[in-house]
Amino acid sequence: MHITFFEHFYQMWAPYEPFLPPRRMCGAGETSFMYLARALTQRGHEVTITCPTEYDGVFEGVRWTKDYIKSTDIAIAGESAAGLENIDAGLKIVDCQCNNLDISKREPIIDLIVTRSAWHSHAIDQITADIPLEKYRVIGNGVDLSQYSQPLPRIPGKILWTSSPDRGLHHLLRFFPRIREQIPKAELHVYYAFEPVFEGNRWGMNILSENVWRVKRALENTEGVIFHGGVGRLELIQAQQDASLLCYPCDTARWTEGFCVSLMEACASGLPSLTTACDALGEIYGGTVPMLEMPICDDDWVEVSVEMLTHPQEHQESVAKGQALAAAHSWGIIAEKWEKMLITAWEAKHGELPANPNGHQAHSNALPIPAGRL
């Protein structure tokens, strides 16, 4: 089948480059469509990505272009259903990483809405309740396990933050000095492009704006904090492999954590992690990654963080569980789930499948993917 990804809506990290792993900062949702496109190509499909890019050509089997594609078998629009309005396609799908809500007014042209978790589907449904239940599907994000095939020695006391700074970094920066009191050599390494988040929220009259101001001041004035900003994927992978703890007191001011690639990558790299059950985290990582209750209690976070940093050998069971969870989310497995979903949906709508690129009839061994609603 010819599958086209339309990725023109969310442009914080644009223009995009067709290199995996990405050479510069790129958000998890945007990186995910690149890995999924490559994995679907490896399964024999003809795949095109149209997005803001300076590249035009075929890279690792995927065609990249900035031009708008007018006809395809399957159109997958990242975040915004607007990309589906003027295209001739047998299936039109919205792939939700965040929560752009223009899907409601464009529901008649949408065949499927793919979310990252059941919680994610439920959260969107709360304010788009006019969308039929049967249009939702849940398929999680994936992880490239090959990036973590060569483990590195872990640096004692090195704490990592790799998610968006509006999801609880103000908590970590507040109680980190207390961790440092007990582990004087502890360092907090923050990886993310902070300025786009700050500039987009600095003048808001809400708790989110207050939190990003707290983060800005603490990043500039907290001893032991090393702010790396947005970096390329290879630098981030090394940090994930040599750190000793991913400390993620996730506490979203608005519901944005529908999956958390940061945690899945930590699991893949064998990095011990500590988080909360905020948003979808309990659904996906509960029973695998240690979690503390909400609201955030500094005393608890300091105590458990120090214990995990000073006794890493006692947390190898959760590390092993995390690696098993990551193995179940390899991009090969995720692409297979997408393929089965697409074939099932196509057959339900059209019957016979379209010919694949070499002219033979696509083969269906599909199993239905259950609708992802709570």
C-alpha cells in the first residue's frame, strides 16, 4: 500500500531532517513518525513523508518531500485533520501525539483516530464527545532498541531529565538541592529545548506559566544543575546510557503525557527511573517503573531518589522489567500493529486491498485492533 504521512501542523522542531537517529533536537512525537515510516517501508509498503523539510528524495526507503501529495492509498495526518481535507485517499487517519482538537469539526472525513494510550483516547473524548467511539484506536509509540545495544558505565549521582520542562521539572529543581545535601557529587542534567516552551507560555495567567517561570529561575541559579538544552539524538542516547537515575516527578498542568517516550527510552537503555502515575503513565508503566503518589511530596522524592542512587543493585528487577517492556515496543512490533489495523480498516471499508508497489495484491493476515476507549 502507498502510505503518506502529512506532518505540517506541529512545527516547533521544523524543518525536519530524514536522518535517524535525528542529528538535532526533535520532539518525541515528531521523531516517532519518522521511525514508523521507516518500519512500514521495511514491511514492504511504499511510504512518503510530506513535511517542512529542505530534503527531497528517498532516505532509508522513505520518500521525503515538502510538496503536498494529492493522492495516496492511506493518508496519515500528524495531529491536525486539516491535512486530510484536500487529498484523495482510501483511508484518512489522524495520528494524535498531543491533543489538537480540530478533529471534532472535521470528523466526517476521518476514518480512524489513533492515540497513544487508552487514557489518551479518553482525555480527547472528554471534549470531542461527538466523535463515534468506533473511530478510536490505541497503538503506543515505539523505541529503537539498536540505539542501546552497547551499554556504558553509569556515572554515580548523575540524574537525568529528558521530557518537556512544563511537566514537573519545577518540582525536581525545587527538591534537587536536598538530594545534593546527601550526595554532594550529584548532578542534574536537563536535556530539552527550554526556550520554545518558555516563550510560548511566559505571559499566560495560569499555573503552567508560573511553572515555566519557576523552571527558568531555577535553571539559572541551582548549584549542580547542568542545562544542555536541545541536543541531537546521539548525545541524548549517551546520557541515557551513562546516567544513574531518570527522575521524573510528572505533574502536568494540562493533560499532555499520553505515552512518554522519555520513559520508554530509559527502559530500553536500562536506566533506573522514578515517576508518578500522572496522565497515562500509570496505564503504560505501572508495575514496571517505580511510582510515587501524587501530589508531589518532596520528602518522599528525596528519600527514594537517594536510595535509588546509593543502592542501584537493589533495583535491577525493575530495570529488567523496563527492558522487557521496551522490547515489546520495538518499532518492528509497532509497525506490525499499524499494518494490521490499516488492513482491517481497509477491508472493512473497501473489501479488496490495493495493489502493493510491485503490483501484487497485498496479503491480509490481519487481526482486529480493539478500539481504544475507557
